[in-house]
Amino acid sequence: MRKIVITLVLIIGLQSLQAQDGLTWHTDINKAVELSRKEQKPMFLFFTGSDWCGWCIRLQSEVFKKPEFVQWAKEKVILVELDFPRRTAQSDALRQQNMQMQQVFQVRGYPSVYFVKPTSVDGKTNFEQLGQTGYVAGGPEKWLAGANEMIARYIPDPKPKGKKSKK
């Protein structure tokens, strides 16, 4: 019983920590693609080993958890976490999706961040690459300067033209 209580306290604590930064990290790539298209924002694909990769943990603490990044991310991108944990359980579907994305982008190391624009060709989703980065020393200002250069390549889709009303 004591283990259950401790586990519940830890889970609630982790959820409240995640909610404090106000960011939503999507794990379902299809939902993130839909949101990216709807909001006309580039996708931010974060390939990480959340429970074993020291540089991933360092990038999160030095950049992703800072107020400058939080504000920037809310305005500029759709965040997607593609995690490859060693000790944390994942569903088979999530693990398979993340491995597929890892192969698509030929990720060779962690952390890796890709900025992409999802496009549709013959009903299939393709990802137009805008840039790639990883850990960059110097805190959020330096990291965001590089990120801004990459997302500046994002060109929103033209808005569908509606019928003109007759007066």
C-alpha cells in the first residue's frame, strides 16, 4: 500500500511540474501534424533519451525549462517529443512510431531537434526539413538564435480563398 501511495505522489508531482511550464509536448505524430497544419506553425521534433541521455537532460534543464524558451515555443512551434527511454515503459505503438521517425530522419545521436513543415503528397505526410540542431552551450538565448534562423525558412500554406459575397 505504501508503494502505491508513493507512486501516486510521484506521478501527480511530475504532472504538476510538467503543467507548471505550460508547454504541451505531443507524442502522437499524427495529431501534431494536424495541429501544425491548423495553426500554421512548424513542428519541433525532439529526439531524446529522457532517462539516460545526459546531454538531453542538460538541454532540457538549460534551455527547454527556461521562461524564454517556454514563451518562444508557445508562439512559434508545435512541440513533439520522440523519446527512446531505457528504464521508462512505453506502449508498443509509441515505440514503433518513434523508431519509424528515427529512421525517416536518420537520427544518429541524442539530443537531436528537427524543425519541419508537414506536407501532404498523394495522401501521405512528408516532412520538409527547415533545420536541425542539438545541444548548444550558452543557454536559451544562444539556442533560440539558431532555432529562429531555422524556423524563418517556414512558409505558411496560403489561406484557402473563399467565395466573394455579392452585395
